[in-house]
Amino acid sequence: MTAPLIIVGSGMAGLGLARQLRARDTVRPITLVTADSGDDYSKPLLSTGFAKGLPPARLAARSALETADRLGVVLRTHTRVEGIDLEARTLRVGEERLSWGELVLATGAAPAVPFTVPGTLAGRVFTINDLDDYRRFHAALEALGRRARVAIIGAGLVGCEFANDLSAGGHDVTLVAPESAPLPRLLPEPLGRALGEAFQRGGMTLHLGRSLETLETAGGDVGVALSDGSRVEADLVLVATGLRPRTELAESAGLETGAAGIQVDRRLATSAPGVYALGDVACVDGVNAMYVQPLQASARALARTLTGEPSEVVYGAWPILVKTPLLPVVALPPTRPPARWRIEGEGQDLVAMAETQDERLIGFALTGSCVRRKVELARATPPLLG
Ligand code: FAD
């Protein structure tokens, strides 16, 4: 029997690839192995669920069983791959060995938590990076049965989206971050400040320019001690301090990896023959974009390659739409530091253009009513991976 194509991971990258493959080849044996429940869900919707009061079940489009049936694949859930033997072409799962003909790693990225969470606070301090995490946080909110005081640590995309969403869902949100304004990696400071002001007008408390020192139990609360000596009391804490590509499997197998992910070329091929990677775990020709459009383009290109039509992936100038209804934000951050940011507009309606010395546009950020300029500016910006 021919060994199947095995995809490790059933997130948007793994399942997206399985769908694209099935559209081109209806018979090839495909196995997906995933450490989680294998539910087909849209991760971007996780940070919109609390405002809409969505229970976790409403976020899953279909169960693993339905997906396996629809696609004609084997989908092994709650199964963690522990090792890759490149020579024997097998995966290690406990005592079991799974043979692969070709292998795709779509293991995503995991929350990076840069401080220790005391064991006693396990049920109070959370990260939300998948549907199972959302289930746990949702259950903790439900168990409180009232408006919760939520401290969010980190003001990047994930922290800001959950801050806006939980606040819109009726909770008291405090946002803590060491930077002086929200979304420091997507927005130049004046636009970040505009977002911070919109958050404050929306009722949130911001503790910017200070970081978390310790977390401790304080009576029935969680005490969050900050670097300036101040303190926040919360019912629940949501940690959103960044994501790190899950490269451990690839690394221990000897594949080329780095801090930005598993190194792959534009055909999504790793340094080992027959082994590919895509999605949040993959650094494609030096770029790890970590959002949906790049992984969808990668899934389409890799499906062509794996069905006998070798194809390189191309990323366009695809702006990121940040889900902060208190102040709409769109950003296409430059891939290298700009010579300057040219900022226009008034109040919360701002346009920031990242330019080179010779005034070429290499990225932009928009807030408020200026987000409508996203298509026009994206057309004038070079592609992410051309
Ligand atoms: P993941 O979804 O992380 O999937 C990884 C899979 O690998 C999982 O199934 C996991 O169980 C499995 N796995 C890992 N290790 C193992 C192992 N050893 N053995 C077996 N299985 C394993 N992007 C946008 O473009 N627009 C948005 O609006 C947007 N909003 C977002 C909001 C939030 C809250 C977050 C967290 C992200 C958002 N993103 C957004 C980013 C986008 O969702 C991700 O880029 C994308 O979902 C990543 O998919 P993935 O399949 O690469 O990884």
C-alpha cells in the first residue's frame, strides 16, 4: 500500500491544503494528524465572539468527523506527533509509527508567555490561540456569571482585538503593555495613540509604558503588579504577548529552522526532500506573514506542487484588517524600516505612509474613515513576496 501524504496540523493551513488537494486529486490517500479537536473553525472569529455572545459551539463550522467525511481523508484528532524520522519516513506518536509518502508541517504558532504563571492561578490566567482555548476562557467567564474585570497583557493585534471584543461584550477591560501606544508593530505612534484614545472613550483602562512584574492571588482576585509600582486587580487575565512558530518537531528532526519558523523556499519545500511546511510555522523565503491570505496562497501553490505541477507561491500587498470597531484600523507594515512615515489627516481619521528616501511607498497604516483608502494604497505598495 502506498504511504499517504500526511499533514500535521488541522488549522486553516492544514485543512486549507487538504481542501485544495482534494479539489485536484480525489483519490490520493491523505491523513491529517492534529493535537487538538480537529474542529473546522475560523481562527479570526475567536476575537469577535464575546461581543456577539457566541458560545464556542457556534464558532466551529463542522466537526472533525464531518470534515473527514466531506474530504475523504483520515483525520486523527487529539494525536500529538512527537518526532519525525526523515530516513525511515515515519512520524512517532507514542509507540506507534506512521509512514508518510510526503509530509507537510502545518503546526502553527504557540503563544509566547514571557513570565511565570503561578500554578494557583491556572484557572484565572489564559491565552486564546485556538478554539479549545476559547472554550476554556468562555467557561471561566460564564462561571463568574457577571460582568468580569479582565486584564489583558499585550497590546498587539490579538490583545487589541480581544480588548475591543470583551469590552463590547460588557466586560471591564484593562490593557497593559510596555509600549507607549497600542499596535506598536503595525502602527506609527500617532495612529496607535488614536486607537488608545478610542479604547479609553469606549470605557477601557490603559496602562501603557509599563510591563507586568508579577501575577499573584489576591483574595478572590488576581493581582497584577506592574513595573511602575502600580497594581491592577482582575477576575481574569488574558495574556497576548506574541506568538512563536512551533518549530520544535522540525528542529529536532534536523530541518532548517530559525526564530521566524521552518525555513522553506517559494515551493514551500523544507531542507529535506518530500517535506513541506506552510502557515504560521513556515518562513517562506525569509517572510513569515502569520495571517490568512498568505497561508491560503501557500495552500493553493503547494496543492499544485503536490499534484505534479511545481508552483511557487506569491504574496501580494495584502493589508491586515484589525478588528477593532471602536476605531477601524488597516495596516500593511513595511518589510524594512522606512526612511520616514508621512502622516496626514485629523483626529482619529489618519493616513500614515511608510516611504523610502526617494519617496517610494513601502507600507501604510490607516485609521477611522481613512480605512477606505486601503485598496488604492495597496495597489501602490510592493508585494510582500513578489
Ligand atoms: P494553527 O491554527 O495554530 O494550527 C496549528 C495546528 O497544528 C493545530 O491543529 C494544532 O493542534 C496542530 N499541531 C501543533 N503541533 C502539533 C503536533 N506536534 N502534533 C500534531 N498536531 C500539532 N489573520 C487574518 O488574516 N485576519 C484576522 O482577522 C486574524 N485574526 C486573528 C485573531 C486571533 C485571535 C488570532 C490568534 C489570529 C488571527 N489571525 C488573523 C491569524 C490567523 O488566524 C492565523 O495566521 C492562522 O489561523 C494560522 O493557521 P495555522 O493553520 O498555520 O496554525
